[in-house]
Amino acid sequence: MTEKDNIKLKTDTLSSRKSTSSTGVHVKRKRKIITNSTPSKKINIKEEKKESVEISVSNQKNIINEDKSKKLIKNSDQPVQDVKSPKKQKIDKDEKIEKMENKELHLKSPKQKKDKNRKNKNQIKEIETTHKFEKPTEPIKRDVKISQSMTVADLASQMALKNTDLIAKMMSLGVMATVNQSLDQDTAILITEEIGHNPVIQKETEDEIITPTKIKITDGKIRAPVVTIMGHVDHGKTSLLDYIRKSKITESESGGITQHIGAYRVKTNNGEIAFLDTPGHAAFTNMRARGAQVTDIVILVVSADDGVMPQTEEAIEHAKSASVPLIVAINKIDKENADQEKVKNDLAAKNVIPEEWGGETIFIPISALTGEGVDKLLDSVVLQAEILELKAQEKGPATGVVIESSLDKGKGPVATILVQNGMLNKKDFILVGQTFGRVRALFNEYGKAVDNAGPSTPVVLTGLSATPNVGDQLISTDDEKKVKDIASSREKKQKEIDMQSKQKNFSIESFSDASNSKKIINYLIKTDVQGSCEAIVNSLQSIENSDVGLEVIYSGVGGITESDINLAVSAQAHVIGFNVRADSKAKKLIEMHEVPLKYFSIIYDLIDAVKLDLSGELEPDIKEEIIGIATVKDVFRSSKLGAIAGSIVSEGTILKDQPIRVLRDNTVIYEGELESLRRFKEDVKEVKSGTECGIGVKDYNDIKSGDQIEVYKRTEIKRSI
């Protein structure tokens, strides 16, 4: 290129700059949004280099947005003088990319810093007003999963609310709660509906994890019937079973009464029968109820000389509620005063009608002492079992129910299980209520070790993590992890339920009790077996009085330990041991802290002792008896003795050492005691009716003629529960 051509090119460039100076601002503003001008080749090279540096590999979205901005810049007609410095270019490009992203996301642009260029600032404001987030016109309705027990924090999270906002809303509904407080399912549903969300009740998945084998009658095999013996105390239930088993169960029981549920499988001439012997004492109502729930047939033992008693009626109700057949055994027919017809009449009044009277109930007269009628009774049981067609699977996972449980020092937690279906084997993983474990050993009712137990078989097992509750369901499986997880989940739920129960109990009634200064005696109870523990606690909690009460702070199975005594000391509780004793360390603490400790082996004595303790805390009743009335005739005043009432005894006898009341117009105006009692000039201790005397009232001189002085006697009467 010649020099002449270079001069011409410079001239053309300058003229181009002048021609575009008037429109440079306009183009510059448009460049921030959308421009149609085409830049020179030099500009394209610079911008392409800069854009290649600014592209972020980690953010794909930014790459796309920068490609878009490239195309926009390439299509612009921006002159050379309009090209900004690299720093300003980067700022403008970042702003443009951010705006384009916000536009795609329908978000409001962030607040911009002050810029020297007011026109750019005005343009940003224009964009901000154009692209804003639109608030939904209708409230969002969510599906809130409601479990059996959940905390306030969990519920707030499900609703996408702050904890404080949810608590405030609950307070407006009259529900007071903290963040970590558990809510029952009904309360959570109510709150969810009030806020405007849709509650969805969450079903428990335990049954889906471990499902017992479903039994089909056609697939199962005939099993032995489970027979429960029920009746009143001392009507001969255990004696009947004793005769059947040819053993001496009764003699081993404290006080001659059954205090545990016994499970026994016996062989008879008519086949095998599984028997459950339930206690007859009123304290064991729950235990009898559980016996009825797991049984196939109920034998109701009624003494021919006593007839229908309270526990007899309860047994009838349990049998009816469990929908199981009832066989009545009229016992003690060998006694002289036996009256079978009276028993039939009494039971007929309770809607238990004998077959010979047109009813459906079999009545068998027996004597557990001589064995008369026992074979006929067993035949009736077998006949009833054939009618019921009792069947069960002998293979597969076992299911059963806890009949009794205890804590053995050498074996650990021990449970008596009645297997209902399947086969329970050694080394099986088992889930029992809130406990779990692996079957370490199995023993039959005679204490002999066995390898397995089939349907309708009572068996004692070891290997559980803790002592289960009476009535808990047993399920065997081969998955140890699932067993542990479910047991842990059940334990957590039970703790939440207990916490909710305590929270409910702490209500207005609690405040009223506190205002009335009701005395509470704390008790810590340890027993040999779980069934007795539950029965004792239920019996004690049923004791009610408006002035004094009790609270069982802890109950458990096993001997009394050092930790038990420490708890009793901190709670100032009485300790009760039922068929258990304190160890050496616990005894030292008992002596050191003088902890009240009592041992019992019969539940009657335990309940009576607790009632006596409570009675000792009751304030005695005060009985007042008027023993004499004197009428004031005249009043004499003395500088030394004050006012002396010249009186005549109108009723009874006036005694000097008893409290008095001064009455005026039959209204009590003063209560106190006598300072002096004189007959003429002599001091006397009593003045009888019709006799005149002088009476001086202590610390009271406003006595007037016509007043009456009433002498009364207070007598304390001890109260009892």
C-alpha cells in the first residue's frame, strides 16, 4: 500500500467517527440490551479474546449465556470509539449475563451499585420493573405426613413453616407446646387442618417388614387345644390342674394361691391339652384377661358350697369378650353343704345356661380332691376342640405370646412363651414387643431342655435383651438387623407415648391437687416376675383418696440393687420387694440412708401395708361434743382477776381444762379457754348442772349478762383407706 492510500484510509476513518458522534450515546444505550450494528474486525478480535478468557468451564449455563451475548455483539454497528476499556467491558458483560439469567429464572435483579453513568442506572431500573417475581395469588396447600407421634419441629418442617410461627398458631388454637414436645396423631391432624394443609396419616411399616405366616385351615395340621382355667379365689382351679398333672403345684405357691400364670402341656387319655392356670385374686384381672385372649376354651371352676363370686363374674365377661366356648366345672361336690342347683341358678341369672336347661354351656360336676368327674370334663374339652377344628402350621417362622417373664441372675431375662403357630427353634432371631434377641435355650414346663417348640406348646426361653411384658407378641425371623431396628423403633414410640401421658396428666387437675396440698407417697417396686409386677402396680394405682395418694416412680423385675436404692433416696420413696431381696451393696445404702423397705410374698399383705402407710398420712377427723352450758346472770369486775361471770350451769358439766365458746344471741363471739372456775371462794375443776359458779374467761373481759358459755370436748378419730 502506498503512502497516498494510507492517508486516504485515515481520512475516511476520521470522517466515520464524526458522522457517528451524534448517535454514539444512543448506540451505547442500546448495546446494553440489544443492538443491530456490526463492529469492525479489530473489535471482534479483541472481544473474542476477552470472551474466551471469561467463559467458565464449571458453569454450563454461563457458557450458553456468553455465547448469546457474543452473537449480540457481533451483529452491532458499534464504531471504534465506542469500545470500552477491558475492565469496563467485563463489568458490562457480567451485568448483562446476570440480567439474562435472572430473566430466564423470573427473578428480580439484585440491587446495583451506584454508577457514574446515570443512563445505565436508569436502564437497569427499567429492566428491574419489567422482570419481577409474581407472588402466588392462592396459598400453597401441602400434603403433610402425620405419624403416630411427632414433634412440633417435625410438623413445622412438613408444613415449611418456622417453629416460632407454628407455635404461635398452636397457641391461638389453645395448644401449648414447645419445639421438641411430642404431639399425638389427633392433635397433629387438627393443627394441620386448621392451618390449611392436607393431613396424610402415615401407616406403620412394621407389619410389612416382618409378617407372620398366614394360616389356612386347609393347610394346617390339628393342634392341641389351649384351655384356660378361671374362677374365684380358692374355688379349686389349681387343685384341678394338680390332679390332672399328678403334681403338687398348690403346695409350692405362697399362701396356697396362684400368683403367676402357669402354662402346662399335659398328656391325657384323650390326647394332649395345653392348660393355662390363671390367678383368681382381683389384682390379677389383667392377667386373666390375657389368658382369655390366647385360649381356645375356658373352664370356669365354681365351688358348689360358695356359688358365684366377684371373680366368677369377671371370668364370664372375659370369656364372652374373647368369644371362646365356656365349660363350667362345679367343684367340691364331695362337701356336705354342696348345692349344684344353686350354682346353676346363679349362673343362669348371668346368662350362662346349662345344656339340660336348653342352653349352650356344658356343666360338669367334679371333685378335684377325689378326681370324680375329671375324666368326663376332659372328654368335654376334646369334644369342644373337635367342633372348633383347631389347626396350625408346624413349619415356618413362629408366632406366640408371652405368658410370664422374669429376670434370672444366671440366665438373664427369661420368658414363658406359648407358641401359637410355626416352629420356634434354638438360635432363631426373635422380636418380642420392645425387646429382641436370639434364642439361647428352650425349656419345657418340667425344666428339660428342648431344641424346638411347635403350636400350642408352652416353653421357657432365654436370650432376650430385656424382660418383655406379659401379653407381648413373639415373632421369629432370620434377619437380625430388622429385629433390632423394629425393637428400637417400638421403644422410642413407647417413650413418646409415656411422655405425652405425663404431659396430659400435668394439667389443671395437677394444679388443683397442689393447691389442696395433697400428700403423695412415692414407691419403688421390685418383683420376681413381670406379671406380678404389673398386677401390683395396677392394684396400688387403684387406691384413691382426696387427701393422700401414691406414685410408683419405678417398677421392675429382679432383685433390689444399689441403683434402685439411689433412686429411692433421691425420690424419698418407700421400697417394696415382692419375692425378691436386696443385695449386699443395696443393704448398706438402706442402712446408711434409712430407706423404708418391706418384703412381701403375698399380694394381700402388700396392699394392706400400703393402705396402712397412706392412712398414717391422713389428718384425723375431729369430733366435737358439747359437755356443758352455763348462763351468765351477772358480771363482777376485779382489779386482779378482771371480769368474773356469775353463772349457773344449765346443761351438763362445766370442766375447767376444756375449750369454751362464748355465745351472744346464739352467735359465737369468742373461742378460748377458762382462766378460773370457782364455787364460792374455792377453785374447782368441774361444776355440775343446776349449780352456781364464777367463771373467768382467759384474755376476754367483754362478757355480759345473758351470754352463754359453752364447754366442749374434741376427740380425734383416725382415718383409714
